[in-house]
Amino acid sequence: MKTLIENTRIVSPDLEIEGGALLLDNGAIIALLQPGTPHPPAELVIDAAGRISMPGFIDIHSHGADHHDVCDGSLEAIRHIARRKLQEGVTTWLPTTLTQPQDKLERVAAECAKYFANPEFCKTPGLHVEGPFINRNNAGAQNPEFVRPPNMAELAAIHAIAKVLIVSIAPDVEGALEVIRAAKLLGIASSGAHTSASAAQIRAAKAAGLTHLTHFGNAMTPLHHREIGAVGAGLVDDALMLELICDTIHLCPDMLKLVFELVPIDRLMLITDSMAASWIGAGETSLGGLAVVVKDGAARLKDGGALAGSALRFNEGLRNIASLIPLPLHQLVKTTSWNQARSLGLPGVGKLEPGFQADIVILNPDFSVWKTLVDGAER
């Protein structure tokens, strides 16, 4: 069935068409139409009334939403989170696990695999395994009880149940480089996380295959004038991809401005790192068995007050950077999907171009979500 999205501001990497149209068929984009171009017939016409059409967001790091967590270990939890993600404009999501016992991670992977086989809402091409191979001293809101040394057999066992696309690992712990090398052979991207690594250790991990830094700036060695640490390495390296939680809490507005000033936009990726606290407004929930309080837009551990993931919705992160960063939207849009797709080798997503999948978010002027289409259809 052909679908026409007309009267829309098309925004894609390095492309912007005001008052254009998109023609979709069989789940793909088949034409971009300039204003004034005659519109071909279509079975379904969506009048966007000037709203913004962008590639559907790709959230590569999100644990949960609306009182549900991936590590709940139930298919219904995965379905509920996927439904909420779709309402944020996310068309591709990597269910993200926590530092938990191996048997539980395998059970969680099995439930995720059931959703992978029938993705009713947003697409889920694989898992993001965050921990348990982290530095206990940088655990943050990860449960230190279950932190353990890097073990490729454990990661491979999860991967055999449900495909893993990213593993977040501390490069400074013993055995990490061996796991990073082995993970690369399986097509798993390694991301530096929850680490006390020096800049030299980050470089050594990169040589072994490290490609990302997880929730950049958080739970990692900060920039110092005698040792630039993981943060400094991320700023000066010419290839590492940086995850950014753009809630203005995990990274303050000035830090976001600094990152966008110093780092080429092709290396930046918006994430939510959302957990069960997102979509609930305020109140109490949990993360990995730890009690969490949500107040004033921040989710913090009840014991100690450490930030515990975020309550951020993806479209809100884009709204925040659009208000802070003096770059056109056709540049900022690279951080919402295209960079993620490139870094993970996800084909056919991240751009609005003929031949790409018709995964599209249509936004109101205030960046609230009006409609989300997956393979050209609302779900």
C-alpha cells in the first residue's frame, strides 16, 4: 500500500525540505518530493500540516519505562517498554540489561528473543549488555553485588540466546581487553563504561576493538590537567562514538555545549539510558533491585542519591540539544539515528532517502511526537 506524507518539513542528515512530501510503499521510502511537485496517487494520505518528519529515533541504551524494566525478565515488560519507546518516536531500540547474575541475564535474553521474533512496536535488532564486567569502584547505580570479572563465555552464552550488539565493559579491569577482542569477532561492539581507566587504557582498549563510550561523562574518570582520563580520551579521540544523555542532568548544559563544540557531530549519539522511572512523572521505583526515587526529572538511588539512569524520553533529549546547540536540525538529526546506525552496521535506517526503510517520526514544532511509523505504518 502506498502512503503519502504531504505538507511536511523533511529533515534528514544534510538534507532539509520545507513543505515537501514522502512517498512510501512496501515498508520503504520510494520518493522525496520537492514543494510544488505533483503528488502521485496513494491509498493513504497523511497531511502533516507543516510538522517535522525525521528518521525514526534509534535508542541504543535504554533499560525501561513506565514501571517496567528489561531485567524484569518478562515478555510483557519488553512489550510495554517497546510501546512506550514508540510513543517517544523511537523506531529501533536495544533492550539494555543491568549488572545481574548470569542465570538471570540468560532468562532475560530468552524473553527478549521472544520479542525479537515478533516486534509488535519498535524494532529490536539486538541487546545492549551493560555490565556485569565493570569496575566496582565506578558501579554508580549498577548493583555492586553482581559485578564480576570479564568472562567471554558468559557473554557468548547470552549472545547465543538473543543477539548482542553492544557490551558495556570497563577497559581497566583485568581480562577486559581479551573480551573486547573476542566480542569484536562475534560482531559485538564494546563500549567503555563504569571505569577508572586512564586515557592510555582507553587507547589500549580501542586498539583491541573498543568503539563506544557509554553514557559519556558519567561513571568514568573525569578530565584532569595531569591525566585526561576516559572523558578526555573521548574528547580528543578521532573515532570513538560517544553516548550522550541529554537530559541536562547527567550532562549539564555547559558540558553539552562543550562536547558539541569539541567533538565532530558524526561521533555523537543521543541515548536516554531511561529506566522504569521514565513516563511516571514522580514517585518511587527500582533499578536492579535497588530502590529509586524520581523527583524533579531526576532518578536517584534512595540510598546514597547516585543518579540511577534517567527519566528522559528520547524526543525530549532532541528538544534539549536543539535549544542549546546552534546547529541546524539537519546536522543535529545525525545524533538521533544515523550515527547509531553507522556505528552498529544497521542497514537501511537512519535517513529519509529512497531505498531506506520507512521508519519515520513526525514531530510537532515543540518536538512532541505526533505520529511514529515503522515500515511505513503506525503501530
